[in-house]
Amino acid sequence: MVAPSQLLDLQAIDSAIDRLDARRRALAGLYGGAVANAKELGSIQHEVDNLKKRKSEREDELLVVLERREDVERRAKEAEEQGTELRIAADHVAGDAARELDEVTAEIMTRRDERARLAAGIDPELLELYEDLRPQKKGVAAVALVDGVCQGCHEKLSSVELDRVKRTDGIARCEYCRRILVL
């Protein structure tokens, strides 16, 4: 694809070459005997040489413009091919993302249903405490107690607190982070 400005450059240079060539041919016709003065013939010869030189310069400009045009067309074709490849890849990724989103949505719905079913069998007081703690503790309201260490805050409970937690019949909570402890 050629830009309009390049097309104008090509036309302008081509037109200049044609004008220079026409002028050179007109001057060359004067050699046929129409001009007999040697000084005038020398001047005409000088002008013809000058026109040849200017024509050669314009032809060189034309070659440069044509080379740039070819380079631009090649790069445009490469960009178009790359764009097509990227569109195909984007469509593929979008399809994968849509499938994955559907899978995750289905999994979330399954987990919500399972959670609702399990929550029905849990003491309402414990469930209320759990729901209050979850947003405060970044979604982790109940943690395991492993070897006397709370897995939420990673603090070791004191031996007095550990003994109290083990003997309590109610809800066991960490003395540091106040999360629900699962023994």
C-alpha cells in the first residue's frame, strides 16, 4: 500500500524527468543546422549536459523513492501477517479464558452449594463468629493448631493457654490473633 504523499512524490519526480527529457530533445533538435553560431551551440551543449545531469539526479531520486516504497510495502505486509497471527492467538486465548471462566464459575457454584449444605449442620453461634472473623482475618478465620503453634499467626501458644484450649468445651481461639483454633 502506497501512501498518498509517496504517490505524489513519484508523480512529481516522473513528471520532472519527462520535462527535462522533452527539453533536452528540443535542444538536441537545434543541432540540425538551425543554429550556426559556435558560441550559441556551446551554450546549447552546456544546457543539454546540464539537463542530462539533472535528469540523472531525478532518476536517482526516483530509485530512492521506489526503494522506500518497496520497503514500506514489505513492512506493511509483514505487519499485516503479524496482525493476523496476533488476532488468531488472541481469539484462541479468549476462547480458553471463556472456557476457564465457565469452569471456575461452575466450581464456585458447586462450592457454594456444598458450603450451604455443610453450614446447616454447624452451631449457629460458631458460624456467626466465623463469618465475623473472615473479613477481619483476610478470609482465614479458622486455623489448625500444630504442635502448640497457631497456623494463622505462627505464634506458639503459652503452655497455660495451650492447656486451657485443650480442656475447653467451647470455641478455642488463639490468644494472639483470635482466630478459631481447630485441634
